[in-house]
Amino acid sequence: MISIPFSEALARDDLDDAAQALGLLLINIVPATADHPAQIIFASSDGLSTVHALDDKARGATTLVVQGAGEEAMAARVRACFSAEPHAGAAS
């Protein structure tokens, strides 16, 4: 599991644009509960990894969590996608 924290909340449009650019498929939208934050879950088209966009209300920021057999490659692609975006506040 690889966490990619951002210094700010990412807009849903930015997440959707990145998902499209990365070829990710939307598989679930999970509302926040007392046990977990709201999250949008995407899967790679090859099924090797998932990307969870976690809405951290306490920090006012988004964290992307990449999991699966292809997580290293997908995390590198996600970082590259957001580093090209002038509005993204990605942290390493």
C-alpha cells in the first residue's frame, strides 16, 4: 500500500480528469462514516491495482492510496499525472 498525501483537497473534477488520463475505472463511492472517511475507489483496467481517494476532513486534504500487485507502477503514474497539474499540492 502506497499513500500519496496532498496538502489540499482535490476537486472531484481533478480526480475524474486524472482517472481518465490514467485509464482508471470508477468502481465505488463510499460515504464517510464514524469508522472511515469518504472515499472514491478506482481500479486499473488490468485489475492489478486500485486507487482510493480519501477525503480527510480533519486536514482539509485528500490522500490517494494505491494498492495491489501493480501499486509501484501505478503510484508513479499517479504522481506524474498530478505533478503536471498546476493546481495540485502533492507531497512526496
